[in-house]
Amino acid sequence: MRDFYLKPKFFETLKTYTKSQLLNDIIAGIIVAIIALPLSIALAIVLLLVVMFLMPCAKLIPMPTIAAILFIVAYNMSEWHSFVKIIKQKNVTDIIIMVLTFVLTVVFDLVVAIIIGLALHFVIMLVKRFRKKA
């Protein structure tokens, strides 16, 4: 009974996957791509028409209203609960990387912040790994 739980089911499904099933999946993917192309073109045309004809109405929206909408969107995108979760873990390196990346995003650019954050995380990870081996 114990061996039943240790068998990987992944390899059993690979053995039973026939060439006809693979061909079926490829054809289904092609059909979905063919159907999605006209729909995305239609969506692009609708968005273009909305922008062209409703843009004069957008100048009537007060600037504080647009600022409030942008603030709400930024707040919802910030995922502040993940900030709190990382800080509660009390891992100093993760907190430093998170705060540095956040500050660099505000000061410079998102691309710069991500590159520096990843590089700093990589360096800290290497230092920790070589410190364990030594």
C-alpha cells in the first residue's frame, strides 16, 4: 500500500499520451488562435472608436477625479498585504531588498528597480550559500 503513494503519476500519463492526442491538442491550439485573431482585431477597432469619439468627453472630467482613480488603482496594485507579510517574517535581507526596490521604483524606473533588486538578491543569495559551505 505504501508504494502506491510513492509512484509518480506524471510518468504514467506520459506513457498513455498517444500521437493522435498530441495532434488533437496541436489542432485545437491552432483553431483557438485562428478564432482569437478576428476577435482581437474587432476589440482593437472598438477601442480605437471609443478613444476617437469619446476623447472630447474626457476633457470634461475634473483632474482631481482622475487623480483619485489613479490613486485607487495604484493602491490596489501595490499588494500591501505582501509587504506586511514580508515584514512580519523579520528576514532583514528580504526587507532591505523590498524597500530598496520600492524606493528605486518611485525614484527612477520600474525596470531599473527590478534589475537592481534582482542583482542584490542574487549577490546576497551567493554570499549566504558560500558562507554555509565555508
